Amino acid sequence: MLGGIAGLPPVATLAARYKYTQALSGDRGLSDIIPESLAGEMLTSEAAAESLKVTERQLEEEYDRNAGGGILSVVTPKGRRYPAKQFNAEGQIILHVAELMRWAPDEVTGSNSWVKLFTPHVALGYVSPVEYVKLGRGHQQALSFAYSQCKGWADDAAHMNAYMSGNFEDSPYWDEYAGAVEGWVAEDGLM
């Protein structure tokens, strides 16, 4: 089946890459792997600010995703770091990557999930999402849309869990002011 997908490497190559990933993680799963080793070079706040010719304070207050900017910073055992793949060879921000970082949902960029943005994925022709969006605006928009749909699906799954448990207040669609789920009519006896 994989052999029929245009643009993918040969199945033997994919299998070898998969086995390598499994050998790297072993029985521990991805959560125990040091994410930086998968994401590549990590820049300190000082190095990222220097490459952009701004102060560290400007970096954190204007450029960092946590402040509404387009550069992802992550907390590592060594402190706050910036994955270097967000910058071009001259040290400047890559526009399409910054747009992806700005619009990617927190479920994608939070915790250790952020490393998936820098890890090759079979659905993208075995390049990372960050490398994929570097191909151009159309690729960035497609991936941003896919991530927004994932957020919607995650919300729908959380809503269904709240519905099934009868705890409607746990739904991401719960409107505290209205005391009801947004745009939803309760079935008799459910609320």
C-alpha cells in the first residue's frame, strides 16, 4: 500500500527509518526520549536574540509564540531553548514556519508534543512539518488547516467524553455564562 503513494521513499527505506525510531525509543515510548535529540540544534535565548539582532527581552515579549509571536520556545532540562530549524542560514525567522508556529494549537506545541513538529512524518513524505512548510505558503496553509481540524476533533472527542459521563461542564463547548453547551439542545433527562 505505501509503495503506491507518490512521493514517498521506497518501503524498505520507510521500514528502516521506523526500526531506527523504535530502536531509539525502545520500550520507553517517545515521552522518555530527550526531545532535543529529535528536534536538532537548540538555541539559547541569547543566541536566538543575537541572530535576530534584538534583545532577549524583545525576543520574549515580541517574537516568542507564548507572547503571540511566531517563534516556538520550549523548556528543556537546560532551560528555555529555541529549535534552530525555525531560522534560516542567516539566522532570520523563516516566515512560513513562523506562521505555522503562530497558528498551531497548544496541543501540538505544548508539553513534549512540540517535538513532532520537527520529526519526520510519513504522511508528509517523511519530512518534518517544519521542513514541509518551508516549501511554501500553500504547504503552510494546508498544514495549519490540518492542525486546526485536529484541534476541532480533539474538542469533539472531549465533548463526547463529557456527554457520556454526564459532566457537561467538562465539555470544551460549555458556556459558563449561559450554563449550557453552546448551540446544543439537551435531550430530555440529560441536564
